[in-house]
Amino acid sequence: VWARYGAVWHLSETSGGAVDSTGNGNTGTYQGNLPNQVTGKIGTAQDGDGNGDYVDAGDDASMEAGPSLTVTGWMNNDSYNSSFNDLISKWNDGNVNNRAWSISIDGGNGTVPRLLYSEDGSNTRDILLSSTPSTNDWHYYAFGYNDSSGTIDFRVDAGSQSQQVSYSQGLSDEPSPVQIFTGVRLRNDKYVDGTIDEVRISTEFLSTNWRDTQYNIQDNNASFW
């Protein structure tokens, strides 16, 4: 069922690691006070307190950008900090040569959804959307990298906010670990205060229509996996 994916985390555990359902072995290590199972968007999820809770899922090639990449996940923030509130990232700001991508809410720049990405592993580009997602509510974040069209798009809640840009070099596949609940740096002003569910990485480009359909199904059917 997960043949198109490099990693799928349902984030439903009460102990052990964050199991990757694809069979690719990308089980993440819970850090801080995780696992902390709570009611999620689909079944159960993990709730972070914004103070050191995160998941480290490593840097396996099955999660790296090849000719294409799609990343999706659900986030329900209790509050927003004044810096980056990272859903999921593959980005190490402490090493300027290890930057790939990061989905966050940028608390220092209007508290709006932001996709950071790098084409060469060092220089930074971004897509900054326009509206602050409501707290204490679930929102679906998705970005797609399409090498055949030379574009990267970033969408929230099936296009309620969206933007597409063109690139020249492609998306970096630098060797930073995939991290959930944090990303740009492991610092207390980067962690998410809230709940995250159903994080997925595909090394294929899943179209905006495909992602919007996934959003609509998951948003209206809590039993969908």
C-alpha cells in the first residue's frame, strides 16, 4: 500500500520508536518527553510541549530528493513561538552545506506557513504564504518538487493557501536527518507546541490534485489510512 513512499509515520506509539509503515526501516527516535500519545487527526498522534520534544528519523536515501519529492503532514498548534515552528524538515542551519527543505510556521515573519528549500545545500530560498493558520485546529501542509516541470509548490489545506515557484538547479539532497517537531536547529525556539499526525515522504511527485484528494479524504474520514 505504501509503494510510492519512502517513509510514512502514523505517530501512534506509546513506547519505542516512531514506526515507519513503508518497510524501508526509517523508524524515528523519540526525544524529550515523546512518545506522548493523544487523539490525532486520524486515530492517535504525538503531542509536543515546545521544549525539546522531537523525532529524529535519520537520513536514509529513501527519503532524499531524486528527480521528485512530495512531503505531507497534519499539524495542530497549541501556540506559535516567535521563531520557526517546524512540522518536518531536512535542514541543518548549523552546517550551511546541509540544507535541503523545511516546512514551518515562521513566527518571526508574520506567523505564516513557510517552505525553506535549498538548491545547492547552502543558499536558501523560500515560499512564504499569507495567512496565519488558526491554533487548536488541524491543518494539512504539503509541498511537491516536480523535476519534469522545474517547479516547487507549497500548499496548506488543499490550496486555501498555495504558491508555486520555478527553480534552476533542483532540490538539494544534502545529508541532514529528517526531523519531526523541529528542524532548522535543535533549539528551544524551534520546537512545535502542538500535535503532529500522518507525516509522509514520497520520492515521487504527487500532483496537487492527488494531494488535495488526500486532504479531503483524511479531513472527512478519521478511519482513512
